Amino acid sequence: MPSRIQALRRQAFQRQQGHCFYCSVSMRLLSPHELPGGTADKSGCARLRCTAEHLVARCEGGGNNAENIVAACDHCNRTRHRRKSPPDPENYRIEVQARVRRGAWHYLWVHKRALFVSR
């Protein structure tokens, strides 16, 4: 039986039609074979793994509920939280989208396969 956070991650993944909240890339939930166009190198596919992202961090009072959980690719989630002071979700989303438009966010093969949806 999946944990609560796993169930919320799956719900967010489905609600977002399999696309990252921040960069809009197609993500994989379980296997790299889920990605459109087949697999690429393993390290690149790991970056596209779906994670549960808390919009309001738990340490700041955010809960494990559907309103506070979105699906984000591992790359976006880790990059945001590696910062000394992570930006709020909406400002981070704007920053990431700008970098995606320049082709400067994911590996080149992700852009070549057009794994993004436009917002």
C-alpha cells in the first residue's frame, strides 16, 4: 500500500498530466520507459523522475495535503532546495520557464525530444 505522500505525488502527477509544475517537462513516475520517445542515458532520466513538492515547506507549516503538493521533476525540486534561501514557488516557476525557453535548463536531448508543454 502506498504511503500518503506517494498517493499525493501520483494524484499531482495525474492532475498535471505528467508534467512538472515548474519546467513543464514530461516526467516519469516509475520507469524511464514511460518517457515519450524511449529512454536516454540513466543520469538524464533520473532528473525527470516525478517527486512530490511541497509548495509551503513542512517546516514552515505546510501540510501533506493535495492543495500543498505538486508534481515536480527531480531536477527542479533539488535545484530549488539547494539554494540557501529557496525562492517562493511562483517566482521559481517564472525563473525556470525563462531558462527552459532559452534551452538552458535540461539536457539537450530533453529539448530535442520536445518533452515540454508550453504554458
